[in-house]
Amino acid sequence: MTAQMTERQLKVNGIDMHIAEQGTGPLVILCHGWPELSYSWRHQLPAIAAAGFHAVAPDMRGYGQTSAPKDIGEYTIFHITGDIIALVAALGETQATIIGHDWGAPIAWHCAMFRPDIFTAVVGLSVPPSPRGPARPLGMMRKMGLERFYWIYFQEPGVAEAEFEADPVMTFRKLFYPRASEALRGTGGGLNLKPGEGFLSLVQPADQMPDWLTEDHIRRFATTFRRTGFRGGLNWYRNIDRNWDLTAPWQGAVISQPALFIAGTHDAVIRGVIGERALPQIERMLPNIKGKVLIEGAGHWVQQERPAEVNAAIVGFLQANAK
């Protein structure tokens, strides 16, 4: 019988990190994205534990019950991957498989790229690995005519916070709208905002929650973000150009470990400007890729929306490749 999920706080990389964990065996760390929590992996923790692994999902830096430093500069790719590297050590391990969804996917890809000695296998959901471009990303977006791309909208401190924090319940009802990904695909390059409008103007709230999401789930996210605000997660976006500067030594680097990519076919990320650039190059970035699992009809929140298929893909990959 698999042990129940437990939660605790750890001192990690100079911050307090909250984790949910379940099971024993080889370590598997699951990194959530924006704007989510360790709770987003509620379907994966028991499945991975039942397969004979120690599944650990942290509230990432800036989220939930984990520390949220005030300085925007403390949310770089080095800080966040450093948190996960330190988490492995805090759990008494030297190696792990790393899994990430949304913003957690770039964290997983970079953990694998920076420290292949620690992260022996990697899974990314929704966001494929992108080769480091020739110039700072936000400037490239502007040159492409994407002045209202959501990354740029998120740059000014306080603006997006005010929009999302005005009514957190409505924010999550809109973000988790079952066909939000399809609506967002029509926004010009994917997620390009209209002048004078905010991010949430792109979608309308669902009249009825989908089967995979209840009002209780919405309230859980909303209650947490009402307490913490959205600043921590938005600060990840405010380091996009700084991350490009910091990762110059890895120009042209690839991820050689066994890798798996999972996404929904209706995900705005893979249908938009990010995915259109990165998906065709995924085999070059991941020369040891073991599979691309595209789940028909699934949207962006794929591990919550279609847990059975996601769990089957992850567990199969772990059983074949985890050490």
C-alpha cells in the first residue's frame, strides 16, 4: 500500500520551500508553472509513488508557502534551478528525474542542461526546450511586431498584479476555462493582447466548470493567491532578458539525458509563437528524446485535465529511464 501524501517545509538555497511528497524510491521532482502550485500535481504524486518512486512537488520560488523574495533579480533561471538542485540535496539524494509543466518545463530543461550529473532524465509538459536565440527575447518579440505579447505586458511591476488580484476567483475561472487555449490561439502569434486590454480580456469565464476542475479546486488556488498575490510568479517573466544574458555559456548546448515531451493538441503554447519556433527543433535540443506525446483535445493544463494519459506516459518513461 502506497503511503499517503505529506507536506513539510525545508530550508533550500537560502529560502523556505514547501513541498508535497509521496512514496519511496528513486527521486522524481515535479515543478509547476504559472500561476500554479504544488497542488497542480495532485494526480501525479500518487501515480508516481505507486510505481515505486519518491515523488516531490514543491511550491516554487514566489508561490504558495515557499518564500517570495522582494527583489525581482532573485527570480533568475540560476536562482530557480539552484532551488531545485539544493532540494535534491536537502532530500538526502544525489540524483533525480526532473519534470516540469509550463514555466516549470524551462526549469526542468535547464536543470538537466546545467547539471546532468544530478538530473539523469527529464520530462517537459507544454513548453518544449528552446535554443538560445541570437538576441534578447523581448527585443526580438518587439521586432516581430508582438508589442502586446503577454511577456511584455507582464514586465511593468504592478500592472498584471492589479488585474489578476482584483478577483482571484474570476482570474482562475478564466485561466482554467476548458477552451481558453483555443480562444488564445486566435490572438495574433498566440497570447498577443489588444491595445488597452489586459490578459484576462482574451477569454470569458466558463458557464460551467469542466469535469476535471471543481469550484473547490478554483477556490483553493484563489484563496492561496489572494494571500500571496501574483507578484512572485510574474517576477519570473521579468527576468526573461536577464536569463538570456546569464545563459550565454550554454549557447548551442543540448540536453543529452533521456527526455520526454507531453502537451495537449489544443495548448496555445505549442500552437503559438513559442511552440512554432521550438517544436521543429526539439530533436536537436533533445537528441535522446524517447517520445513526444500529444494528447488529442487537451489544453494547456494537461496534467490536471487528462491525468490518466499523462500519468501513463510519465510512469512508463520513469520505469524505462529513471535511475
